[in-house]
Amino acid sequence: MTGGLITDIDVDVSELQVRLTGKVAVITGGGSGIGRAIAERFAASGARVVLLDRDLVAAAEVAAALNAGRADDQPEALALQCDVASSASVATAVAATVERAGVPDILVNSAGIARLAPAELLDDTGWDATLAVNLTGTYRMCREVGRRMLDRGRGKIINLASQAASVAIAEHAAYCASKFGVVGLTKVLALEWAGRGVTTNSISPTVVLTPLGIDAWDNPKGEAHQAEIPVGRFAKPEEIAAVAAFLASGAADMINGADLVVDGGFTIR
């Protein structure tokens, strides 16, 4: 494929109508990228959105933008600081969420990082940070919010995995390990908790055209990877948000322990 990275994609997900009115949705990594797109979609669907992010300024900016455009009868979006790599930070943020917005009905674990290098060159810092945020951070949030959902008898958890949870990708040793782990964790929680009212699913996107995604993949390597995808392009954040909204809705009540792969067919090869 020639012509560079395809970024000017016209995506229309407006036909998906999802009602999340009265729901409290917690989204980690909500200050940017996929997390922000999910927050925007959930808010537009009537949910009260709580944005958790290590960067409180970024999360507050998103909350302010959502609140500026909301109708009078829509709930106010909240922004709270949270570092999912810290148990104490997670506990504090979830407690503040419950105090200010109520027990969450929906949890989306979108916070994530990538430290990429050939396996023999990846240092302990890169490995440990990737696992701490992507896998252990997801578990901490599931545990802290899940306890409250289980006490109430209902809830939906959506974990962001990756196409790198299904196939090996060069220089992604830590990232693949973390995302394979997220899918495994999701399935265990789905098995243990569904009978008590809490379903758990994951979403595995291809490269997503967030500002960080474009910056990382707008190069010959990205063009080559794009050409490996049968639909011939990467995903837009709005497309991942639409899948998350569906999983968060009542229409997905019978979906549990699934990993919805949104990769344009990359992993079918």
C-alpha cells in the first residue's frame, strides 16, 4: 500500500442508539485517547461519567467540555486523579467516586502504556511499568469496583485489551504479556462474577488513531502494518467507543467473558 498512513477516515457511528440514562460509568485513562472517546459516547448516551486519570488536568478538561455541552437534565461529569499502578490511589479514587456519584454501574479500564523494545533489550523498568499499569492496574480497578458491584448485585466491566492479546507482535514483549493477561483476567472474572450479577468483557482493538497512536505509527512501520489489515486501515476512537457503549448497554446482558476483536481482520490470518 502506498500513500502513507490513512487518517482522514469518515466514520459514522451515529446509527448506534444506546441508552445509559441513570448509569454511573467510571473510565480509567479518561483524559485522552480511547478513554476520552468512550467518555464522550457514554455521556451522550445519558450516563454520569467519572473520568479517572493520572493527569488530573487532562481529565478535568474533558469533564469541563462534557459539562459545557450537556443538557440541563443530564448528570455532571466528574474528574478524579488516579494512578492505577498504585493500590492506594485506586482505593482513594473509587471511594471518592462512590461518595460523589454512587456505586458505579459500569467500569471501563482504558488506562494503558506501551514500552516497546526487542525482548533482549527491554529493561526491568519498561517491563515492570507496562505490567503495573496494563494488567495489575486493571485488576486493582476490577477488584475495588467489583466488590461494590457484587455487594449490590449488578454491574458491567469492560477491559481494554488489544490485538496484541491474540497474536505476537515484534518488540511488544511486555505489552503482549500484559494484554494477554487482561484477556485471561477478564475470563476469570466473567466466570466467577456473572452468577452474582456482574458481567465482564474485553475489547481488543488494532492500532487506534488517537494523537498518540498517530504519532507512534505515522511512519513506514505503521504503513506496513496498516497494509496487513484486510480493511486497509487502522481504527478511529469513535469505533472503539461504540463497541464499549454496546457492551455497557442492556442489549449485551448475555455477553460475558467475550473478547470483541476490533482489528479490521488483522488477527484472522
